[in-house]
Amino acid sequence: MLDNSLREQFNAQAKQLGVLPIKVTAHYQRLVEEEITTLGRTGGPLYRVVYPTAARLEMRVAHEVPDFVEDRTNMPPGLEGVLIHKYHQHALFLVTDKCAGHCMYCFRQDVMSDLQSQTLPAIDEKLNRVVDYLAKHPQISELILSEGDPLNVSFRYLEQILQRVRNETSVTDIRFHTRSIVFAPKVLSENVCALLGQYRARIYLHVVHPYELEEEVSEVIKRLQTHGVRTYSQFPILRGINDQVAILTKLLRALDDLRANPINVFIPDPISYSAAFRLPLKRLLGLMDELYWTTSSWTNGVRLVLDTPIGKVRRDDISAWDEQTGQVTFQREGKKVISHDFPAALDEPSQVNTLLWKG
Ligand code: SF4
């Protein structure tokens, strides 16, 4: 039932276009196959997470850019492809260029595919440089490990990172952003969970659909908590995957049940080849309003944000919105950033019964 020619065509073009090729774990493939069997076709929400539809490369809109948040301009000299230092007290360590699986909607496709084609320093050398930089910048109190997937590394390397960051720098808070848990939950073994607990790590789970939280994944989240790891979550609102209030409610409730407190929901970045997943700002704000009117505060307390070169901006930061041109200006701490909205004429809201195919 999978469209092999589309998949082959996509993989053949991926590198040249700066998008990630298809990569699906056996665990996630089982979920996709159950979805295909139930729907009787491809193109359901879990399928769209990991496989391209025709629109993925064909639908383009004006003003898409390869790297909207400008990650590259915030990489200190000598740490290109290794560390992003954009905020005073946080830094982001690009532990690995690999993820357990690839998400078609990934906002960091460009940087990730670029990193995958470069020769990066060996992992020990990378860690030496990061520790050295952190030691010279004691104002950095939180280290975020993300992009590829920081739990997609060996136990030995993970242990070394945690030990050295804790013992040789001023970092007090260590945060992991991961989708390994939904792609390959076995990675979160008892030993890994105990190690993360020992270093009082925080884990931000990236879960985009409630069916990703199946039994094994739920057990792993509980295992993390048993070891004292604090769990949170964040996800983007994506057309064809979770762009209806019914599914957002179900996902937020499921995350709350698992004590993976939802913090942020993201407006998709206007990056190249992302149009198949984007939706207009007006519809996004409408979804958030409806969530607010129809659910309890522990469900709707989550913030809708856009990640930008000046940091995360919210609805309250909109200083100008030209609906004719689609140009939206956000202002934060005296700095301005312009984003171009997704055209309403191209928006096709998903059918709830397709998104929630289990009924
Ligand atoms: S796991 Fe995260 S970084 Fe990796 S492809 Fe998916 S969204 Fe991108």
C-alpha cells in the first residue's frame, strides 16, 4: 500500500533539496501499518509524520526560507554544527546529527541535512569544545541537548556528557528534547532512565499525535518518572497530523495523564518544503481560542509560540498584521521579526475521523 515510486523519488532528491530522507523505525512502522489497515489507504496522520505525500515537495509558497530561526548565525567560532548560543543563560548542544527516525515536518531539516553531509569533529572532541566554551561562559546555567536526537547516542557518551557538564561547568539544569521515545522506546532502558534521574535531567517529549503514546511509550514515560526525571512536552500544530481541536484536546489530555506537562505548541516555521504541514495564523489562533472555550485550564494553559531569530514570540507580540500580503510583524524586547503567513486559499483542514482513525 506504500507508494514506492514516490518514496524513491523523494529520497533521490532529499539531499540536494536540503530535506531529510525517509527513516522509519520498526516500532513506528507497526503504528503506520495499523493506521493503513484501518483507513484502507495511506495518507493518515502517522503516515504523514514519516512518509512524503505528493504535496510534500510539490506545494511551495512564497517567502519560505531554509533556516528561519537562523541557527547558523548563533554558532560560536570553532563550534559550528556543535553548539548554538542565542540566549544569555541557555545554550543548545547539537549532540549528534542523527535521529532514530526522521519527521517529514522537521523544522531543522536544513541544518540537520547539512550536518549529515559534513565531517564533524569526533564526539569526544565535540564534547571537549563544548565543555571548554561552557566553562568560559559561566552565565550559561541551562544546557539544552537537541537536534538530532540526544538520546540516540551510546550510554557511555551520554554518561560522559552528563558527568563533564555537571563537574566542569556552571550549568545547573540539563534538558533533553527527544522523539526517540516515540520512535524507539526501548532506547529508554532502565539504565538510561536511572542515569538521567541521577543527573536530575528534564525531558521534553516531542509527541505530535495521541496514538504515538501507545502502551510501551507510556510505560517508558512512567519509568523515567520513577527515576526522578521531570517530564514535559511540546509539539507543533501540523496540517494533516493534528490540526483539529478534537485531536489537540485528546493529545493534551493524554500528555497530562502521563504527567508530561505540555509547555509549548508551535506555529510551524515557514521553512522550505514545509507548506504541506502549515496552516494560516487565523486558523491556528481559532484552534487555540476554541481549546480555551471548551477545555479546562490544565488542558488549555499551553502557549502557542513561533520560534524566530529573536526568540519565541506569541500572539501578544504581534505588532502589525497585513492580511492582504500575509505579512505578520512580531516585536519582542525592542526587536522585530517578520513572518509571512500561510495562504488561507491553500488551507485544507483535516477530517477529524481521519486524524482519529481509531474512533
Ligand atoms: S526527531 Fe526532531 S530533529 Fe529529528 S527529524 Fe524529527 S523533528 Fe527533526
